[in-house]
Amino acid sequence: MTIDDEPELVHEAAELVRPYVITNGRDLVDDSRFSLLTLVTVAQEPPRTQPLDPEKQRVLELCAGGFLSIAEIAGHTGLPVGVVRILVSDLTEEGHLYARAPIPSAQLVDRQILEEVLNGLQARFG
Amino acid sequence: MGSRLALDDGVYLRNSVQTAAKILVVGHFAVGKTTFIGTMSEIPPLRTEEVMTQASAGIDDLRGAPGKTTTTVAMDFGRLTLSEKLVLYLFGTPGQQRFVQVWEDMTRGALGALVLVDPQRLEESFPVMDLVEHYGIPYAIAVNRFDGTPEHSFDEIREALDLLPETPVVNCDARDERSSADSLITLVRYLQSRLN
């Protein structure tokens, strides 16, 4: 798979469906609970009723295979990150999705994470 | 699963993964960020789109050209599972000042940044250096050498970029896994040293 380099070229064009239509006009959610790196998957005991929105259905189907980050859900579905945040937030609230609690950022935690990142990189590429 | 969207097993994270960490791969246009991420990622790199409201958006824009009140910025990212519990995401982040809104989002929770520079176009790295410094993100410099690039001494690069003595500078061939991994390792060691 090739990706043309330098994706940051900005394109300004009317969307087929503007993002706030997909979110029923909801505004962007508070970032702290659902970041790019929040890991989600389908809930073990989801409600019997399926969500009606096609985009929510897509997210649920995608998440059925295992854990993905919100960034990956956006990448796979082609939906903007802000929209995915809202959909995931809703789906989690409705009990369809399970989100791993984010690790609080603190120096002690960073120290541990850096240690693990270094060990992992060395084990894999060293 | 018959779903269209059900993907290969390799796409999903291991169930045991608890922590997701993030390192930014930053640099100016066409410096090799996407190549670097493609080299390091265990999944085909993905692209996210952030819809930004333009700073200039106002009544005139709304009235005149409704399709132009938002701007889409695309970013490529990749993933590396580093242990049973830990996954590292590498986000390619554009270095232009007009993307500050994206930077606010990207820098939150980032461990650090690898700044890719092209030794022949060092001055193009100034805006991105301003951004990492403005957001207080610790960084290392990876000099992406293309074939036929004349050797610049690290001293020249340090001077041109006005680096602190402790900021690491390494050579990096973004097409080469080993070389790219080494520059990440250098960054992580530097990040560790800052905590001591």
C-alpha cells in the first residue's frame, strides 16, 4: 500500500455530508475522556437494540474485531477524528462500546512508560 | 463475521494492551515524515482528518462560501506494539504555523517529538522548531539523509537550528527500519535523561 507523501496539504471543499449532520448537530466532546489514543472495543454485554445511525453501525462493526484507538477508527472509517470522538462517546454511554480508562499523565507514569518504550524498541529492533 | 468492515486480525490490538503512548514525528513539508512512519509501523499507515474551523471564519465566510468555513488537515500515523501491555503510536504532524489547532490536540499526552530535518533545507525547519519549543515538547533531531546529500557536520546543524547542547542530533535514513528505530531509541533515552 502506498500513501502519497505529505498528506498535510490542505483541501478545502464542501463535504458530501457535513460533519455535524453525522453527529446530529452535537458539538465536539470534551477531549479528556476520549483522546486520539483511547482504546475501545465492543462491550461484552451490549444492549439488544442496535443504534440506528449508519455511522454508529460502521464504528460498531469495525470494533467487533478487537481493540482499536480512536485514531485508528477514524483512519479506517475515513470520518474526521472529532466526529469519531462523538460517536464513540455516545456508543460508550449507550453500552455498546467499552473504552479503556486513559492512563493519568504523571511523571512517575511517564518514567515507566519511557522504560517500557525503550525496552520494547530494543527488543524489537536491537 | 460477514461485515464489510471486519478487518484482518493483524489490524487489531492485542487484548492485553493497556497503555497507548504517542511520539510525534514532525518536520516541514516533504521531509520524510510519512516515509518514516511507513518504515516503522506494523500496520499500513493510516490517515486521520481533522476538520478545523479557519481562524478567518466569520460572517462573510458563512454568507459567501459555506464550503470554505472549514479546513481539513490530514495526518498519517502508524503503530508499534512494544509489549503485551504497551502500544506506541507515531503521528506525523505538519510543521506549518497555520495548523496550531492540530498541534494543541497532538501534543497532549505526547512523550516527545522526533524532528526530521533535511540538511539542505534547514531553514524550512524553523517554523516547526518554533512550534515544538512553544509547546514545550522535548525533542531530538533526526537528519534525514537522502542519496547524494552532502555531509553537513552536526556542529553546523546545531548552529543553524540553535540547539541546546543536550539536544540529540542523529543521522537517520527514514527508509531504513534499523536507522529509524535507532533515532527513536535516541529520543527515548534523551527523554529518560530529562527525568533524572
